Amino acid sequence: MLHLKNISFHYGEKPILQNISFDVMARDTLGILGPNGGGKSTLMKIIAGLLKPSSGDIFFDSFFNVNKDLSYIPQSNELNTIFPLKVTEFLTISLLNKKLTSDEINHALNLSGVAHKKDSLLQELSGGERQRVLIARSILESPKILLLDEPTKGLDGQGIDQLLKILKELKEKQNTAIIIIDHNINEVVRFCDKILCLNKTYHWHDHSELLTKNILEDIYHCEFEHLKLHEGGKHNHHDHIFCQHDHDHSHDPKAVNPKKHKYLFKK
Amino acid sequence: MENFLLSIQDFFQYEFLLYAFIATLLLALTCALISPLIIARKNSFIGAAISHSTLLGLAIALSITQAENDFLVLFITVMITTLLTSFLAISKTDKTPDDSKLGIFYTSTMALGILIYSLGSHQKNNLINFLFGNILLLNLNDLWISLGIFLFTFTTILIPLKHWLFVTIDPIGAEARRYKLKKYQLFFYLLMTLVIVTSVKLAGTILIETMLLTPGFFALNFARSIKQTFIYSILFALITAPLGLILANYFSLPSGATLAVVQFSLLMLSFLLKFLSQKIRV
């Protein structure tokens, strides 16, 4: 359905992505892992059509309508909430090409867990609630490919479980292919069939079980014990930077006992 | 009081004042329609830059001809200089923030305008009228132009408002759904430029920004829905603009300055009332 051939991206002279190739078919779940600055969001923006690659090609199958069949959920803090817009109004103006009934809107909001906020103003919602509204929009779109950039950011444990359940349903009932970027390595590996590890260059794994401790250490440039620090993204940003530049964290009180993370690669 | 009422009657007795009154209503209405969008799209500074850079066009026009009465020359020269500012606003530089280059450009064009005017013109008061606005400058031409700009704004902003809201609230989502954001942005700058150039005689180069911002600022602080936002913005503009015009005429004051003070005063009064009502409720 989606085919990337030798995609590279440079920002000025700085290479961000180099020669990335992979295919995504219907019902695929692809997780993209890697440290900050590794090019994950850039790659997703290229697929969404927000950025043009410096070189390489991106193809969709002939039956695929990019305007209708692709849905992209950016990070929630990128919404401009100066206007007093209700959640239902936001969904309506976002999907003007679809004639939505109030039942459809209620159903999507219910699935994403924000039905009780349907008459609230977007500016009054928390980051996590806005993220759920964007998920509701994607449910209403019934896309063939769904792109999610750090969707668990701002969600609590229950919210993450709810999200993964929705994604699973989309995959199974509507054959949606899902591409997900997230810092929750454990969740990504558990949920996805395929894994792409990105740190400018890439490692591709057709089966997420093939992802080994060594590969993750190589991609994140840090020891496995500290990978847990990457989970939570911005929250642990300081630790993340710290990890990339110094492998000796024995004095770091936040260092996590590796024994606790044995489940990481078990499905 | 009687004199004040008589001064209101003037607007219906004298043709030129009636033109000015209707043109003011139309311009206020136009500003009110785009004001919430200017604020939400964070275009306030580019608005200030465009309005200030009209000075260069005005200076050139006033130096070459008696452009005060030559609408076409005035309009064309001002449009050229302001469009230059708009294009500069959307051109990207890698290392420096966009607002810095705008700041440099518009103050430099103002300075150049003042130099050109000082060297070329013999009627020094003309420019002052354009800096702070003068209702006596408005004529029948301005009325028709104001009507045209209002209809243009109504058709291109209010009718497709849902699209404008979407590209403003979720630009990334809109771009991913293949909206051409740059075209929207360019069009909006062009529209702002047209409104500013048309309103310069009434509100003045330096003060037009008040007319463009206060209705939307008021509305966005008090409204609880999109519909309310635009209704409040329009009501605010339609109450304050004629009031400012009447006071300017009565006290023989520059219309732009009077209008700006009236709008700012009403804005402050509304916030004071809001504050007091909250205190009473607590």
C-alpha cells in the first residue's frame, strides 16, 4: 500500500534521514523507535506529505487516495486553541468532505473516551483529552493508513490501554495499517508487527521479535538499562540527552534495574 | 448637549459627512470580520508592519502629485510598498526570526517615506492627515471602495469560514489533508493589505492597527462560541467606530486617534466590568 524507496532528508547540510526503504501493507502495524533527533517525526511528516524528501521516492498503490485514505495525528500541543471552538464543531470543520451525523461523532468520541467532553471548548481540554479528540477524528475518517506521532504522550496508563485497543480494532475491522512513533518502547514492541529503528540510518525488522537488546543499544547509543529512561519522551528529556553522551550512569539515581525489564521482548 | 446632537445631525445634512459615516461603518464591519482571525493567526505584528509601511507609498504619491485627491495614484503606490512588506513577511530566512526582519523593514520604509516627503512636498500638513486619519479626506470614491472591500471580505472570509477556522486551528492537520496553507497565508496578507490601504484615510497609518485588533480582542475574550466571536466583534466595531467618528467631528479631532481612544476605552471598560462581575459572584 505504501512504499518508500531510498528516502533521504537533509536540513541545510545536516543529514536527518539517509536511504530509508520499506513497504507497508494493509493491516500492518509499524512501530518507529529511536532517540530524539533521530528523524522519526521527519519521516512521518514525509509520509503525511508535510515535508518533501531531499531524495528518494514515496509511492502509494493506485487504489489509495492520499486526500482521504491517510490520517495523521500530530502531537496535541500543536493545535491553536485561541478560538472558542466546541469539540463537535472541531470535528465537523476538520472533516468538511464527510457528512457526519451526530451519532457517528458520538460513537467516535465514545470510543476514544471523551464523549463527556463533546460540548466542551477545545481550549478547556487537557493535552491528553485533545489527543483523544484527534484520535476520534481519525476514527471518523476510517483511513487506510493511520500515522500517530507520540500518541501516548499525555495519556495515563488506562488511556494508553484504551488507545491500543482502538488501534487494534481499526486494524482488525477496517484493515487499517498503523504507523506509530512512541517513546514507550515496551508498548511499541508489544503492539507492532514490524519495527523500524531510526537514528539517521535505520534498522528494519519484519518481526518485532527480532529486535534484540544489542540493536536497541546501538540505535539509542546507550546501554539497555537506560532505555527505560527514554520512555515518557519529553518528561525524561534531560536523561535522554545524558544517555546519548555518557555511557557511565552509575551515579544516576534514576537508572533502572535491567532485571525489571526482562519482559520487554516478550509478547 | 444640544450642540453635540446638532453635530450628529451634520452627518445627515452634509453629503461628504454622510459618505464618511457610511464608509466608516463599512470599514469597521470589514475590520471586525477579519479581526478575530488576525489575532488567532498571530498576524498582529505583520498587520502593524503593513500599516506602517504604507507611509512610503503615501509619501511617494503625495510628492509626485496632489494624490490626496488622486485616488488611483495613492492606491497603487501604497499597495506596491505594502505588498513588498507582505512578501517579505512570508519569505523565510534560516537563522533569524521573521519578526526581526519585519521590524527592520517597516521602520526603514517609514524613514525613507519621511525623507522622500520632506524633500518633495510643499504641503507639509497632508502627511499628518494620513498619519492620524482625517474624515475630511473621505469621499464618494472611498465609499464605493469600502463597499467593494467589504463584499470581497464577506465572500472570501465569512462564506468559507469553516475552512479558515480549520487552517487556523489545526494547520498541520489541514496540510496533511492537502490544504495549501501558503496560499491561505498569502491571501490573508493580501486581504489585510487591501483593508489597511482602504482604511488609511479614516484611521491613519499609525493607528489603523487599533481598528484591526480591538474588535477581535474583545470578542475572543468574551465569546463562548465561534458565532458569538464574530457577532461580538461586529457589534464592538459598529458601536465604537461611529461613536469615534461623531466625537472626532464634534471636537475637530483626528478621526484615527479619536477612534483608537474610544475603542481602547471601551475595551478597558469591558474588562473592568468583567472583573467586577466576577468579584461580585465570588
